[in-house]
Amino acid sequence: MNYLALIEKTQTLIAAGDIVGAEGALVELADTEGDAALMVVLDQLPPKDILAVIREYDSSKESVINLLVTPEQFARAVVIEKQYKDLTRTHLRGMVNAIVFREDADPLEFLNAIGDLEGGSEALADYFTEKWARVEAFARTGTFDAMKDTGELLSKAALQASAYEKPGVERDEIADHDWMELAWLLRYECPDLFIEMLTVLRVKARAYDLMMADGVEEEGDAEEDDGKVETGDTDRGQVTPAARESDEESAI
């Protein structure tokens, strides 16, 4: 198989908007030459092309690409997902749940890979955007019941102090392969990343509240920005913007 020709074909299909065709070409490679061949091709595809395929997660079928993408490949794709400007975050949550919790995978490998990239904590904050109040309750009380929370925001020092407290809820009680389990893993297995993510999530929530207070609708006439949150004091990612730019050469 001429891998270069397949890569070019895949990229052409993606550029034309034929995501199903692109995925089909990759699946055919795995069927004819094995998973190892597909992994070679995935390693040579730009993150934005991998993202184009894996974000179209369909729970009704199993994707060999989702099963084989590595934590590092997935992380590079996740941090540029915001370029799609999907206000519902539906695609982001779908692909994160499908891949981070895939069978026989270690979720922590994926979470750490995301956290090690610049923009990783921001991507995770986007994932939890609609669950902000319950994630705050979880940070404070160890449970996801926002009604039992006082609403007081813990300081970063308090969050760090509580990071290793005994869980208020055990993982198997919320092992739904969804946002609760992901929040649990972050708080108790990746506490530094959890604090970084929560810091960014608070900034996003505050900006939204201010926007609503000014009477600006999210899809109204307000000037659109790129959604970038400055996380220099919190983001543990080591990849520089210049390095990421090279991964995003062709626009999504």
C-alpha cells in the first residue's frame, strides 16, 4: 500500500467535507493490511484531519480509528477542537467519552496527554461548560449535588488542600463513562489538572455571566472572539503556540 497516496486521498476527502468517505478509506486500510498499518497512517495525518474524523462520533457503531488513536494524537486533536465553534460542545463530549473511556484503555494516559499540551485545561473546561455548577459543588463537597453546595468558590490553595481528601463518592457509583466519571478522575487522580481546568471554567462562566448581564445573546450581534482563555498562570502545557501553529497549517 502506498501510504502517502492514502494520506493524500484522506485529506482530499476531508477537505471536500466527505468525512464518511475519509473514515471508510482508513477503515479499509485496517481491514486489508491490519491495525499496525492504520497506526502508521494516523501518525502522519495532521491533528486537524484526525479531529475531523473522530469528532463525528456515532455511538451506534464502533470506529477502528477511535480504538487506535494514541493519547498523544488525541490530545493534539482535542486542543484545536474549539476552532469548530460548536457552542453545544456535543461533538467534544462525544469524542472524549468514546475515546478516553474506550475498552482496555487507561483514561489517565489520555487526560495527562491533554494536560501536557498548551490549551489542554481549556479544552477540558469546554467539555464541562454546561456542568459548571455541579463541578464546583464536586470540588467543594465531593458530591455532584449543587443543591447542597453553599455556592462559595474555593480558593486555589483550598482546592489544593482538599485534593487528596477521601472521595465523597466512589468512582464505581458514577462510572457512567461520562462527565461525572471524568470529573472524578481529574479531581482524585490528576488534581493539578483538575484545578487548572476549574480555574479556566470559572473564567468562562464569569465571562458568560457578564455577557448576559449586558443583555448580549450568545448568537447575537456581539463581536465574536476565538474563545481563548489566558491560562499562563495555570496551564501546565509545555507546547508553545508556534508549535501548535504548525499542527494547524490548513484551516478547519
